Amino acid sequence: MNDTAPFDPWSPAFLADPYPAYAALREAGRVHRYAPTNQYLIPHHADVSALLRDRRLGRTYRHRYEHDEFGRTPPPPEHEPFHTLNDHGMLDLEPPDHTRIRRLVSKAFTPRTVQRLQPYVEKLASDLVAGLVADGGGDLLARVAEPLPVAVIAEMLGVPEADRAPLRPWSAAICGMYELNPPEEVARAAVTASVEFTKYLRELIAQRRKDPGDDLVSGLIAAHDDGDRLTEQEMISTCVLLLNAGHEATVNSTVNGWAALFRHPDQLAALRADHSLVPSAIEELMRYDTPLQLFERWVLEDIEIAGTTVPRGSEVALLFGSANHDPAVFADPARLDLTRADNPHISFSAGIHYCIGAPLARLELAASMRALLTQAPTLRLAAEPERRPNFVIRGLAGLAVEI
């Protein structure tokens, strides 16, 4: 355990560019006790990758321990609606519940489902970019990056267009709870959004039970395995998880990626000259400025990392952004290289919690990138972008562009 001074997730300078601080953490050691969040920071790719697969760690501990047995205080009762919603989704469950829910969700969320969406995704991306071009530019976040994945997930779930306006605000409020030490006003907003989102989805599920359609909610109702089905709460939590995870990463990868391209005109010129670089560009941009910087795990049994015992009841913070810049894995990691061939980034996590929506995210990112390259070949930055004051979910408040 070593000095964590460079790591300051509430500092504007750190938020602007956390990667030099990560380099200092990696240089200083493999595990660091961080008092402000009562966590152990893990900055190296090999350790992060191994711990994501280590069953001695978990997203929850409730399948094995009560709060007091684990040395933890239960969340405040007034936060219960958020925790009920969050704790029944597969992202925050461990086997056997995680295994059962992921298997049932996979029956509805198949590669064929994603493939069937491709024409819709590509047309929507093209239409959104056409609107931006017709206006001579605008906010790439609000005009393309955000509406595309929100509409796609809503289309998949079967949420009618007239009902979609609150989805992004609900999601943003709930995701505020994933930041480090969220303040009480953030918790209150998350609770309100959880109550409203749950009420909406309960009504939508009731409609689909009576009148099933060709959508994911109907598929989740129908999905079963040896007589096992999702409970209504599991369906609600799964829908919220798919919406939140299904667009947050795509929105932030889009704006972080284009901001990086504008700062590296040689790489942008290469991409404009050769659109076949799009797939490798997407992977490199997700590595270069990682949309999810940190993922937490509870330590269910004592583990040892580089001679340091991390005791049961502790929480580790797996630093994805640092792992994706580890020079032990990535040659010259601070360099943006859209042709990077060996790119085992962990932006979609790993192990049993590997992102089930990764194929859809890649489809959306490719569709919007190709549409922008084709329809807006002279796209350029119109103003210096402002970064959102968040650490865990890394993104921009907006990205003003002009044609």
C-alpha cells in the first residue's frame, strides 16, 4: 500500500485528465488503501482483469452475509426504492441469482435481436446526423450521442415514443448513485427516479402481459427455463439496467471519442481517409478515454495482492481507466492509435459481469461514426468542451461542433 496523493476524484484537474495520476499509482504499487472512500484502489490491468473473474469478490455480499456479519451498515430506509431497484438487477447480483437472470435475459437479448435492429440503428443515426448537418452544427451530445442509444433501447424494450422523454432524466438521476460518496441530494433524486421509473415499468409490463408484442419486455415475460421465470421486480430491474447501462456507455464513448479525435487531427484525418478503420477506432477510443472509470467489488473472503492482505468486508475499486493505460499491456498507452491491433481493453468489464449489451453498443458507435464521417466530413470543434463533474461515469456536458 502506498501514497494515493495523485488520486483525487473530486479535483477538477484530476477529472480533466486522470491518466497521469493513474500512471503515478501504477508506479507506486499494485494496491493502495484510500481513506476518503474506505476502498482499496487497484490500478494494474493484470490485477483488475484477474479480480473481475475472482469469485472471492462480488458485486454484492447479501447472498452470503447479513450486513452486521460483514461489518457494514445497512443503507438508510429512505433510500429503499433505489436499492430495491438496483439490487434485483443482474449487475448487482451474484450466482445463483445472477446466473438464472442472465440466462433468462439472454433468451430475449440475443445476437439475432441486435442484428435485427441494425437497419433501425443505422437509419436513426443517419437521420440524426442529417439534422445536425442541416443546421450547420450544434451540440453533438444532445443531437446525436444521446438520442440514438436512448431511442434504440426504448425501441428494444417496446417503450412507445410518446413515453420516452423521462427515460434519460430518470437514468441520469439513478446513475448519480454510482459516483463515489454521493451526497444526500443525489440520493433523493435517485430515489424519486426509482419510484417513478418502477411505476411506469409496472404499468408497461401489465400491458404486455395482456397484449404481448415483438419487444424485449414481452420477451422477458415469456422467457423461462425449466419452469423458472423472472419475477416482476427482476423484470423491472432488468429493464432499468438495460436502459442505464445500454446508453450511458454509448453516449459517453461517442463524445469522449470525438473530443479525442478533434485533439488528434492526424488520427481523424486517417479515419476520414479510410472508413474501414471504424471498428478498430471504436475499440481504441473506448480504451483511450474510458467511459466507466471504476468498478467496485466486495471482498467476500480475505485475498492477498502483492503481499498485502485485503480483508473480508473490504471494498476494492477496480480502476478501468488506469488498467486501459497500463504500459505492461498497451504499447505507448498515452498515444491514440486507431490502428492498434492488440487491444484487450476492459471497458466492457470481464468475467460473469461482462457487458451483455457490448454488441449493441458497438453497433450504435459504428453507425453514428460512419454517419458523421460520411455526411459531415469537415466536422470540427466549435468550442472547448466542458467535462461533467463526475468521476466514475466519465463524459462531457456537451460537445459543440460545426460543419
